Amino acid sequence: MTLTVSSKLADFQDELRLDLAIDLDDDSFYDFCQRNPELRFERNPDGTIIIMPLTGGKTGIRNSELSFELVLWNRKHKLGQVFDSSTGFKFQNGATRSPDMAWISNNRWNTLSPQEQDKFPPISPDFVVALMSATDKLKTVQDKMHEYINNGVLLGWLINPKTQEVFIYREDGTVDRIHNFNNLLSGENILPHFEFDLTLLL
């Protein structure tokens, strides 16, 4: 089926929104994404599809540092599953989001059927990371972090390399702020014994 698509720039320059002529259910949206592997999509609760931009070189390096440390920790402790930024998660509010990095405990991941694990898992990660690029707007990313928490994420890190700030979001609604990168981030009780050295992102 051919879809008639009209596109318009969103209020912020780092995303392009698509208004489709028909509504897509979950399976159709998954198939739509698979037919366009060169693009990365998210979907808002109202069904609006958002094209996510490619990252620049420095952001890619920083993402790799974070991913490596998280995967290394997970291989040692074997407590869950690590997901990269190309993984979409279906949230309770109807949105499909792809955090820059995510982790889900084995106990929760194993509650999903093989079919649910294969597509966009209908589950919120226990832990997410949002690593800002130079064009990201802080308010936009902060809103997304609140959405993560409101949909069941237990711990989230919003990292802004430009200002060397980190916002730590928790399931109880508290948000802590770190003002420089000369610190270690803790996985707290969600990722036991996991620490990340922020100087790796300088």
C-alpha cells in the first residue's frame, strides 16, 4: 500500500514530523519502520511519527563509551539486557520511543513473549540514557525524560556534554543535577555496582 505523506518541520529543528493519511496500528508501524531501515522513527501518543536525526561524530564516540561500559558491566553481572539507540519500546501511553541507551532486568524481559521481544517490546526499560547532541534542545529532552519516568522507567540519565551537566531522574519523581564531568555516575540500586566516569565524555 502506498501512503500519502505530508511533512512539516516541527517547532524544534532536530526532528521532522510526518502526518500520515492513515492511522497505523502497532504491527503496521513496526512494518513501516522495517521498510525504511535507513531512517529512525519514534511515534508520539497521538500517532504522529517523528524522524530522528543521525548523530554527529563526537556524539557517536560518546555513545560508544557509554555503551561499552554498560555492556561490560552487564556481561560481568548478567542481570539484564542492554539495548542500543535503534531499539523501539512501546510505552503505556501509546508512544514508541528509542532512548540512546536502555537496560531491562532479566526478570522483566523474560515476561515478554518471543513475538513481543522480536518487535517493539511493550515494556518500559528499567534504565535509560539520553545523550544530548549539539542541536538538541534541553526542554525537549527533559520532557522526554519525564515521559520515560511517567511510563515506568526507574532511573534515567540526561547528559549534556556542551554544558557538562547531568540530570538524574528517578521513579519517585526526584531530579538531581550534576554540574561538571569530574564525577562518577552511579547505577544506584537499579544497576548494582555500575559506575560511569564522566571524564570519558570530555
